[in-house]
Amino acid sequence: MSTWTYALTQTRRLIAVAGCLMVTATLATPVAASPAAVDELAAGERYLRTYLEQTKAPGLAYAVIRGDEVLQRGAWGIDGDGRPITTQTPFLLGSTSKSFTALAVAQLVEAGRVDLDTTASTYLPWLRLGDEGTARRVTVRQLLTHTSGLPQVWSTDLTDRYDNRPGALARSVHDLASVRPTTAVGQTYQYSDANYMILGALVENVTGDTFGGYLRRHVLDPLQMTHSAATADEARAVGIPAGHRYYFGQPQRFAAPFDTAGVPYGFLAASLDDLSHYVIAQLSGGRYGDNRILGPQSTQQLHTGTVATGHGTYGFGWKNSTLDGVGTRIVWHAGATPDFFTHIVLVPDSNLAVIIMTNVYGLHMDAPLSAGAFNLARILHGGTPATATEDPMQVWVMAGLLGVAAVLLAILVWSWIRVLRRRRGDCVPPARSPGRTIVATVAWVGACAAVASCVAWQVPAFWNGAGLAKLQLWAPDVGHAIRVVVALAAALALTRLALGVHAIVTARPVTFPWHERT
């Protein structure tokens, strides 16, 4: 072989090798795979360490998923019972449960057993919503998209009932008979747990199975979700640990019972590994491994937002919006119980998803807790984490309540100090007619009653009209502060009443300290 021939041959080989390398490089970095590179995954984990400190969460579990592969996962901290968090530790999912309910309904639609635009009362003939007419107008689609007109139901008589007796879900839906729509049916998005309570009962009535039983056989088992719970028996079997609530800014252990009546809208439980299987099915058109739980078109319908929410759109159990700072579409849902928080964010264009689960929740910390999954998704797409701060309303309300309590306590203590001084003869109150004493006593008792009533009924209204019992469950420090104010107001009213009666009986009228001259 001549030198020229040899050189030409080697040149051809180099060109071929270079071409192969270019093709290989192109195949190794498809557009959908560009996010979640090694550097971004490491940056995401560093961010989550900071997130854990910022939220003071005792325990956290997270996963980054692309297609059918879990790229990264972690479990840090301890549960409410002092055990280490693992990827198999069950968490309550909160409103993320709604996507499972929507999936169950979509399965029945795909099987031809339910029609989206048929009224709910067709499948639940006993359904009443304020009046018989409303139940005959609300369709299955409107329940799925929160356009039924029903308001959010915050009363503990309707949600968070912790009812695990047979027929618990049906009973909770029967009790919705007193709830009337607050907007026109089918016109406006208005998020309400009541919608998904009704859908859960609808699944029961159509299938003849309990809602939890249906989920187990048609969703959880096919997805190999072995550390999940859709019934009270399953909850006992998997051992859902205690979670935490914030109390004056610090996590405090709290172990709420399982709530069978609340599974369709917020009390399904699952571990990180289980939820990863569920998310893989969402990214893969309804398939996990060899099992298909829903067709690709039906899965896409779940994810497609059709109703404007003011911050994006709502599909069937999923929210749609744009990831700020990155500009890509996300499909997501977050959920909370009084002691757990879960957030799933799907990024369809990247075939990527993130899951974050914490075992702590507080109403004032909703924004910082929610920021975690959004920020992780941003980092994985080369973006920068956004800042989220706690809701200042709770801080101001607490400051106001503690201020009122301090004033009432000061008046109460000073009143008894003056009483004791009089008994010792250190001061003599001025004479006052019985009529003036009665007027003064009634005024003080009335003022105390007004303070107690305002605090007990008006303060909880700041939280979507929640009653005191509901607020005590979700914000225990605020609930206890309200109870302290009410107790002090009652004690002061009783003190004034007793002193007024004593003054009339002994003809030694008593006035309040600043009305006296010693």
C-alpha cells in the first residue's frame, strides 16, 4: 500500500469515526432528555436540603422521574413516631387524592359505564344539593372540573369527619343536602371538596364496590402500590405514622385518624415509591410496566385544562399552568391534610416529573411548602428557584389575639387586686345607686360577650369561613389563642357580674379601678 493510499484510508476512517461520534452525541441528548442533567440533579438536591431547613419539616421524601425511570429519589428525617423516613413510608396525600378519583371516573367513562355530560343524579338518584333541581342539573364533567357551583365545604360536619364506619362516604354525601350552589351551575370554577366526595359516591354506586375497594383493585394493585391505603383496614396494615402541625412556628407531632369518608378528596395514603409508580403511569399514557390502567387519550384528557381558574386552567383532577422563569407547561396538583403535604408536578414537554412529600403542614406555610416542587422543576430545567414566604395574616391574627388576651388578663388581675385591697380596707369605693351599678355591670358583661363572640366567630371566617373546630384542626395555635381569649372574656364577665351582685346586696357598689378615686 502506497503512502498516499494509506493516508487516504486513514482519513476516511477518521471521517467515519467522527460521523459515528456525532450521531451518537445526537442520540444521547434528545430534546426531551435535556433537563435533569447530572449538574441539575445535584443542584436540586442541594436546594431540597435548604427547603427542608426553611420549612422546618421533620421528614421529607422526593423523587425525580423521566418517562418510566426514577432518576433520583431521597428520604430524609424522621416521622412523627421518631422512625427514619424511607421511600416506603406512607404519607397522606391530601387533595392530590383527587387525581386518583378522576382516574377512577375516567376508567368508568372509558368502559362506557359513565357519561361525562350526564347528570350526577342519574348515577346517584338520592343526591340532593340544596334542592332537587340542582342535583338534576350538575353533570359528571362539572364535578370533575369544579364548575358545579358548589362552594368549598369547611365545616367539620361535612369534611375531615374521620368516619370509618361502613357507608361513611355515602353518609357524607347525603349530608351535602344542606349545601347550596353559590355560583351558576356550569359557569364558574369554584374549588370544592364536595365535588369529589360526590364523584367517590358515584363510583361506589356504579360499581357496587366501596370506593377504597375499587381503587385497590383497579388502580393501586395494577400500579403495584403496596404501601398505600384507601381504607381504614389498609391504613392500619401499612402503619401510617403520625405527622406534624405547626404550633407557634414549630412542628408539633399530630396523629389524625384515617378518614374513609374523605378518601376521594384528600385522605388517600401512599409512599414515595408507590406515588412514583403512579406518576410513571401518568407520563406513560396510563401504563406502568405491563399493566395499563387507562388509555393514552383518556390520560391526556385528565391532564388537559379546560376551565380557567385565574391562575391557569383545571382539567380532571389536575391543574395546568406555566412554570414561571422557565416558560414550560406544567400539570400539577398539591394536597394537604392537617399534618402532611404532597405535591406532584408533571412537565409533559420534558417527559419529566417531580414529587415532594413532607410530614408537616400549616395554613400559613402553604406557599413555602408548595414552592418546593415548582422550584425543583425549575432547577431541573436550568432555572432559578423562586422565593416564597409564609402568609403574614396568621402572624397578625395571632398578634391581635394575644394582645386582646393580654388586655383582658390585665383587667381581670387588676380587678381582683382592687377587690383584695378593699377587703383589707386599703380603699373605699364611692357610693353608687343600684341602678347605676346594674347598668355598669350589664355594660361590662355585654362588652365581654361581644369580644368573645367576635373572636370565636369572626376570626375563623378569615380562613374561607372555617368554624372554630376546623381552624383548631388546621391551625391549632390560632384555635388555642381564640379559646384563651374567650375564656378570659368569660372570666372577666363573671367577675363583673359577681361584683355587681355583691355591690347591690351589700349596698356597697363597686366600680372599675379607673372609675375610682382612692
